[in-house]
Amino acid sequence: MLTRFFSSATKSHTHLVGMSISASALHVVAIDISGDTPSLHSSTSHPLEKGVAIGEQLSRHLASFDKLHCSVSVVMEQDVYQLVQADKPDVPDEDIRSALPWIISEMVPFDASNMVLDYIDYPAALRGGKKKVNVFVADKASTADIVATLTKLRSKVLTHIHVKETLATSMVPDDEYARLLIIQEPDSEPFLLIVRSQVIWLARRLRGFVDKMQGQTNIAHFSDALGLEIQRSMDFYESQLKQPPLKEILFKTQFDCAPVIEQLKPFQPAAMAPFKPDLPFSDVVHPDNHFALASALELLGERE
């Protein structure tokens, strides 16, 4: 299973910095690993500047760590990359990534010769034995500016470029219970995941929900639309993948999930609640910064 667009390894740094890009802001979390026990160094958010290259903005905010040696990871803004499902190529594992651009070229607005992508396997075959993969794909230009800019910085090493769906799997317990997560960042469409044992079993983007939330939609109508998407996902997981029922449905959203949960309770057997990430420091870091935190903590896990 592949989980990142770009990676390299280093163990010589004293701080781990996760930088998560959302539709309107840059979120930065730094963890100090210079002592015996990791500690939270800082957690900040900065509005994105229109017309300024994202690499330049990342570099500018790393200047506050000027005298520190840092490993840096970046979480891509979800509208920059696309998520598509495709048949798994019938080729050796080492050739899958080179085969995928030609398979998905008609599904995405990127030229096959100019893609950067990664994929994860479905943990189980579909009915009929079909093997599928989730492919995360972006235009090379979207990562080239980040890589080119950050690799010029002294005492900073870019180690990973993450996508949000795979990072979300680190926010839930590593157990055998399946959970459906509905996650939404500011000014972005929600996405839906079913996760078990920190593995993605289903990943979907929910289109059109920002307009529904900003309009005059009755809460019952909005809940009905969301409930339909939840039910479709549960049916796929339980029927197509032949898996046992979900343990719970968790909401990490910009809309108030409490009235939605009340509307859906009579129709959903699974427990529903706000999503509280199972991450160190998550209780003292603003929720908008949780992806930046998860990104930094991924680096910490690789060092152990």
C-alpha cells in the first residue's frame, strides 16, 4: 500500500513540521523532538495569499523556524488532487504506478505523461473477484513548486507530501472496528471514509454539499441528502465487500453535526458522534490544524 506522493528519509533533525494546505489557509504544527519526550512546539494558521505561489508561502512560514533543523511534511489541499477508483492493473507490483496513468487518463483532467499519483488497494476484492485500487492523482506542477522551493532551504528537509484521506486513517484507533468518517475542512466539500485497522475500505468525495449548507436548505433535507450518501457507503461496504456492520459514524465537519445526528438517529443503527482524533496533542491543537498535526506525527512514527 502506498500512502504518499513524495518521500525521503532523514533522522538528523530536532523538529518535525507538518504544513497542511486548506482552501483558504495554511496550518502549521511543529513538534520538538530534541529532548527525551516529544513536545508540541507550536500550532498556527495563516490565511492563504492570492496570487502568491504556494511554495513561496510555505517557505515564508518556515522562516519562523530559521535556526532549527526540521523535517517538513506537506498535506495537499484536497481540490488540487483527485481521487478515483480503477481496476487494479494485472502487472507486477513494481509496474503498477507506471501503468495507472494510462488507465485513469480519461477519468481525470491531467495528461497521462504529466501526472503524479499514488494508490491504495481495496483490502478485499469486490463480488466477482475484481480487484480495485483508489488512486490519488495530481498534475505534476502542483507538487513541483513545493519541492523546488523547499529543497532550497537550509536546515529544512522535505520528507513527505501527503493526501488527507490517508492521513485521516492515523486519527482513529488501530483496531478491528469499522468506522465511517465524514470529514470537512473550511470552504471545502466533505469527504467520506470507511476505516478499519487504520486501512481505507472506502473513500468518496461528497459533491455539492457546500452549496447545500450555505443555502436555505431545511436541516431535514440536508440530513436526508447526507443520510443517503451514508447509506450508499454502508451498503457498498457490507454488501459488495461482504463486511460486518459499522461500529460508529463520526463527524468532523464545519457544519453543526448535532442537529444532523438527531435527524439521522432513527434511521441509522450505528452510533453517531463528533469525531475526536486519537492523536497526541489533538486536545490542545485547534481542530483546523489536525491534519498538520497528523502529518508531523507521521514523521515521528517513522523515526521510532
